[in-house]
Amino acid sequence: MRRFVYMSSCSVYGVADGNTVMTEQSPVNPQTAYAGCKIAVERDLTEMMGADFTPCFLRNATVFGASPRQRFDLVLNNLCGLAWTTGKITLLSNGTPWRPLVHVEDVCEAVRLALEAPGQDIGGVALNVGSDAQCYRIIDIAKFVADSFTGCSIAVGPPDADNRSYRVSFDRISKVLPAFRCRWNAERGVQQMRQLFERIGMQAGDFLAEPYTRQKMVNRLRSSGVLDDQLRWTAPAKVAVAA
């Protein structure tokens, strides 16, 4: 039986009342094309499920932490990069939206367990990946960062167009994959990022470089002709040259 573990996202819940904890049975409310795509793929893969194909869907919380393919456009990592390179965290909102967080290593562990789980337990199942203890307001994440990066200040802005806010329950994953545990929390993740920056002597140019921010990289691929306006790959030859 072939197993397909799809990397979905808790962002599918979109905008929710901060007092309502979203579960996998909650209505989805995608606010971006990214989240809408996640829901569409979950739907299409479910329709393909059969005796020789078992998909499951890991709705990851917002990922943080150091990794070989680093991301700086995710909230905790981004705030750490700002604190290190500028000494100031400027939030583009009032800091009240909720975000669940999960470390990249804990996501990898969830993937491993999903691959090993019995097909009857995991087939066609969506699982929120994270921990109930790791749901934070963005302002609280900023405070964790400022506490670790000495001398860093925080500036809060007005509410912005990105109104995503969601608290999420991770009860189902503890039942379907009982061995899953989050080994990282936000405070430890901030410390890891600071240690990484110190070790490599990270500069502002590194933090702002295209490969570490998805939108910048997509724009570069579009401008170079590797992606078309529908974000589809163009001729294989162009892809090979760009790589």
C-alpha cells in the first residue's frame, strides 16, 4: 500500500474567533491562494484514495527553527532575523492575532510517524501538527525574541490586511499518532536561532537574500522566465539553466 503524506497547513482555518479552538472538523476559511490550494489538494487526493494509495494530510502549524533550507518569512524566524540585524522588531499588525507554532524537527517526526502508521488509521485523515501549549499571540512571540536578543525593541502597528488569526486543537494527532510529541517550544526555538546567527556571523544581506523568502524567490523565477504568470514551470531547458 503506497502512502502519500501531504504537507498541508493550519492556515486553512483563516480567520477565526480567538475564543474558538479550531479542530480538523471545523469549517475552513482560507484567506490566501496558498491556503485555498491546500484545501483543493486535500480534496483531490481524498478522491484518489484506494486500496493501493493511502494519502494523509498534515496541517502544520506555523513552522519555526533552523534548517538546511532556511526560511525567514515565517513569523518566529522573521522576528529573530529582524532582532539580530536591526535591533528592532516592527510588527505589521497590532500583535493580537493568534498563531500556532511547531518546530521543523517536530514536523519531520510527524511525517515519520504518519509513514509508519497503519493505513486504516491514517488514510484520508487530516491532522493538525503542533501542540496545544504552542498557540501564541504574535505580540507574545515578539516578546520572547526581544527577551533573547538583548537591547531589541518592539514597535506595534495598526491591524493590517493580513487578518489571519486562529487557535488550533492538536488533540486528534495525539490519538492517531500517540507517539508524537513536540520537543521544541518557542523560547527554545528563539535561542536556537540566536545561536545559529552567532555561529555563522549572519549579516543583513544573508537575512534579506532571495533564497530564504518564498515570495522573493518566486518573483525572481518569474522575472527570469522559469515560471510563467500562472506560476507554472516553463520549458525544462530553462528550469535546468536556472537550477
